Amino acid sequence: MSEPTGAARRRGPFQVGDQVQLTDPKGRHYTFTLQAGNQFHTHKGAFPHDELIGAPEGTVVRTTGNVPYLALRPLLPDYVLSMPRGAAVIYPKDAGQILAMADIFAGARVVEAGVGSGALSTYLLRAVGDTGTLASYERRQDFADIAKGNVERYFGGPHPAWKLTVGDLQDNLVETDVDRVILDMLAPWECLDVASKALVPGGLICCYVATTTQMSKTVEALREHGTFTEPQAWETMVRTWHLEGLAVRPDHRMIGHTGFLLTSRRLADGVEPPLRRRRPAKGAYGEDYDNGTPEPTLQERAAARAATRAADQVDLG
């Protein structure tokens, strides 16, 4: 049985074409591609690529300035943070949450909209494997070109599970019986109709948005659509620690807010979502509701928003 795509490039001695990550004595990283006959140059000297070709990972090489560098293959989080970018990449902390909380499994049929530089596409392809499918949609040709180069550089060539389409998801989506839909775009609420039609019952939609305004609008749109369960939203923050003898403390810098993640499940056809029994905050829908009463209906929420807009127009007038 052959190995999954890209697996052979993740182990064994260094080979020509491999990505190498060097770490200097101060912990700084340098990434390059091994080529026979080339040299790696720094302000601390140089060394030939041939010194690493055929050597095992974890090798230490020294430059002509006698500075040691630790050589390892970059992990995927290292790779996506150092690869060429057209658009901003989804940080590893968020990509990890998407893989876990969206339950991306081997063999899954996944649709992704908003490819950017290909960071999340690489994570998704490694998760679904050769037996799954990833249909990615990107509006901009220049972003799609950069993403294609980054993904193929990581896997060592085209991935058999990947189909990249340049164009809007709303106009070009042809996939059906989809298990997961991942939306990384400014207005994910615009794609709920096509996502709902493509998803299987029980399928999951995951949206990545940057602001609270986008999050609120996406949540309300999911609720009003009528084919999704009550959405959940969260963010993650990562704080590293300084470890030096007994000086163990949090680092002064951390990876704070990068974006919000929202997930919701596709209901079976013809099923209405059950009403929530949670009391909304005062003024959230234009009026106060008693404890224990159901959340306002879709019609009530729409009427409340219309009344609020009308009142705002009167105030502006």
C-alpha cells in the first residue's frame, strides 16, 4: 500500500527538494529548499547544501564562521507562517481549532471558500487524506496562484484530493453531499443558501470572521435561515511561557485575538429548529421577555429589527 501524499517527505534523511528549517543559537528560524551544489549564506558565514543532503534530521551544521545551526524539517505550523503570502494566513491555533471542532476526518468531503494563501487548505488536505475531497473556491486569481504554489510545495506536487476553482462560491458550487463547509470570507452569510443545499443532514458549517459585527450578522443569518442548529462561537488565545531554570513565567507577548470561529449543524430537510429557552438580554430584540418564555420567533425578531431601523431614521431626520 502506497503512503499518503506527502508522507515520504516528512521522514528519513534529507533529500534534494526538501524544505529545511535552521535554528540559530538565538532561536531564530531560517527556511530554505535543499538544492545540490547550492550554499546557504548568512551574516555569520555559509555552508554547502550538500552537507545536509543524505544527513538525518536533527543534524547540526556549522557555517564558515563556526556558528552552529540545528537542521530539521519545518512542521506544518512553521511552514504556513513562513510561506509566501498573498492574503493573511489563518494562524495555526485557529487551523487546529477548525480541524478539531469542525471534526475534519479522513475521507471527508469538504468545501472551502476563501483560500487566501493556502494555509488552511494544506491543513484540510492533510486531514481528509487521499480518500477525501477538498473543493476550494477563491475569488482572486493571484491568491489562487499563490495558494496552489504553497500547497504543492508542501506536498511535493499536486494533491489528488484537491480541486481549486477561481470564482464566487455562490455562482460556482457544484459539489453535493458535502460533509463540511468552511467559510473564510468577509460576508459568510451570503453563502448560507448554497452551503445548506450542498451539506448532508448533520453536516457542519464553520465560519471564520474577524469582527464582532461579522460574527453577530452571521449568527443571526444562521438562525433565520431555518436549516441550521443554534450556532456556537468562540475565540482562542495562546500564551507561551518563559522557561529558564527556576525562572518560569508567562512570556510578555502572546498570540491574542486573530478571529472568531462559528459552527452550526445542518438539519434534516423539513425540520424546524427547536426554539431556545434561553432568555435574551434586555433590548437584544427590542423588548423584554419573561423568564422561561421561548426566544422570539423569526417573525418577531424581523419586526423588532424593522422597528429599530425605523426609529433610527426618525432620529436622524
